[in-house]
Amino acid sequence: MRQAVFASIAFAFFYGLTTVLQQKYVRTEITPLHLNFLSYLIGSLFLTLYLFILKRKDLRMKPKTIWYGSLAGFFGSVLGDLFVLFGLTYSSSINWGILSTLSVFITFFLAVVFLREKVTLFKIIASIISFIGAILVIYNFKSSVRFNWGDLLFLGATVSFSISNVINQAAYKYASITQIIYLRFIITALIMFFLIIIFNPINKVNAWGFVFFNTANFIVGISLVIFIIKKAGAYFFTIARNLVPICITVFAIFLLKDFPTLLQMVGGLLIIISIFIFQIKKDLLPVKK
């Protein structure tokens, strides 16, 4: 468990720094489609070379390995990352850091629907409080445009990442950590290639330095996520990743001079409180006989 804790701290640091820099670059230097495609393409080439030289046996995969790895890649790296990158062109990294904490409730909802997770009164109360907190973060009380498209994309990313985390946990029966990471990169690069060809062909890239930096952080971040889930489970990760909004806020203040608003802070506090309530084990709901 100690390894999972240290890995969670490292993930929050790297993810927070990368997210803030992504906000800067997708608004000024490179489109979200190009950044996602080039990062996963370079990562795929690097991982292919790495596996061919050092872990050639991991290149031999069973059909179920490919299936689970591909699903995790589609929801986590194609949908999830694109939602975040496009969201950062409209909204702030601070908003994403706060809204991403809702993944604990989405993971719980998925577990209730598909795994028959037990529902308690505290979990219901926590879900309601978290919903109120999310509204305070994304609802604009002073503008005629009440909801920012970026925040709605962030909510979509939270759902996608939650689904990917659940799939990752199921994938360990059929695949190693290296295989899951490799499949995520390969599948994402292939899908992004077709999206680029159809919607936005690449003519020129002005931010190669950040592309390589983003690639390295994708590899480190995904590796840490999969390592944490394998060591402590998807639910532990959804709790531990609450360090992310703290790191994002700190980096946003120092690198972008972007300070959180009062509503953002109140909404984020409500979401954090709801997570603690969510973890209360006692069940106050009447038991059906």
C-alpha cells in the first residue's frame, strides 16, 4: 500500500504540471487533435522499440488481452484525453482539477449498475453534495452563457476515465501492465491518425518540445495509474487522485497566474467533503426483509 501512496503523489505532481502546460499550449501553439496524436504516436514508437529489445514476449498477446487493452485505451486515451484537451481551450485547468474528483462517484455508479455495489444513505448524501459542488464550479451566475462548454467536456472526460479505470482493473487477469500501456498507446495512435486525416491534417508543428514532454508524461502518468490500480484497486485510485486538483491549482497560480474564484473554492470544498462522507461505512438505510 505504501508504494501505491507514493505513486499517487508522483502521479498528482506530474499530472498537475502537465495539465497546466496543456492549457497554455492548446490555446496558443498546437491543436488538441495534433497534440494527442503526436504524443501517442511517439509513445507507441518508443514502446515498440522498448518491447522488441527488452520484453519481446509481451508483444505476443491473447485476444482478450487485446480486447481489454483496446477498450481501456479508447475510453481513457482517446475519449478522455481529447475531452480534457478540448475542454482546456474553453475552460481552466483549475476547473478540470476540481471536476475530475467526481470520478469517485461515477465509478461508484458504474459499480452499482454493473457490479451490484451496495447503496448506503451516506453514499446517496455524498453524491448529492458532490453534485451541488460541481454546479458551483461550472455554473456562471453572472453571464448569459450559464455553462461553459469546456466544463461539460471535463464531465465527459471524468466519465471516460472512470470507465477506463474499471476496465483496467478487469484487464489484469489477461494482461501485464506493460501490455496494457502499449495497447493504449497503439490503439490511440491508430484512431487519432484517422481522425487527423478526416478532420484536421497536420501541416506544421510549432511545439515539438512540448509534444515530447507531453509524451513522456503520458507514459509516466498511465504507468503510475495502472501500477496504483494493480496494487490498491480502482477505488483507492479515485480517492488518492484528489491530490490532483491541489497540484493543478498550485501550478496554475505560479505558471499561469490563474487564481481560483470563490465559487470554485466552495464547490471544490463541497466535493472534497462529499468524498469523506462517501467513505463512511455505516448503513442507515432500512434493510429489506
